[in-house]
Amino acid sequence: MYQTILLKTPLGDSLTNITEQVRAIVKESKVESGVCHIIVGHTTAAITINSYLDPATGEDIIAEVRRLVPTRTDFRHIFDTPADAAGHIKASLIGNTETVLIEHNDLVLGHSQGLLFFDFDGPRDRKVMVKIIAG
């Protein structure tokens, strides 16, 4: 069994801090020790762990991912749009899963670490799946 976090993302590329939503699911599970798997089931979205304390960090990450994979019309796979094709590549580079340890019924993250949801083709309604496994 897993729980789902629902998100509405803004236009274009965006980062959304979902740490507190995931933390609430962990607390609700009452699992004292285990693992938390976070899975993104979209081909133009991703999940990562990084600093959330300085809002400019997210802006820099988004800008650099855009620089690495700009939206352009010469992709071979543009069934939907060039932004969709760029989003597929960005999502593959960042990845669609993260696993975080659980101890004392809480996520084990570094001081400034948070779970950041990337959307590369917003605005969209998005789902993030969270699976808690006691261990």
C-alpha cells in the first residue's frame, strides 16, 4: 500500500518542496524504523534531494537544468511538444525515485536537505507516490 501526494504545478519548469507532505505520511504510518520510497510516475517530472533553505538554490538548479537541456525543436521525439521532449530528457537525468531512511518515526535527512519535486512541463496536476516499509 502507498499514499499519494497531489500537486498542481505552475507554468514551465518548477521545483516544489514536498518534504513536509512526505514527513506527514511517515508520521501517520507510525513506523519507527524503516525506509520511505518516493516515486514520481510521470515522464516529464522528477524527484531529488537538495538544499531547500535558500530559495535561490532552486532557481539555480532550474536554470542549470534548462541550460543543460534547452527546449528546442530539433529533438526527434516531439509527438507532443518540444517542451515535452526536453522534459523527458531532464526527468531521465534527475530521476524518478528517492529512498530516505526512517528513524524515530521521521525522515533521516541532513540539516538543509529536502525532497524537491521537479516539473519540467507545467502547469500540470501531478502525483507523487510514497511507500513506507518498516524495517
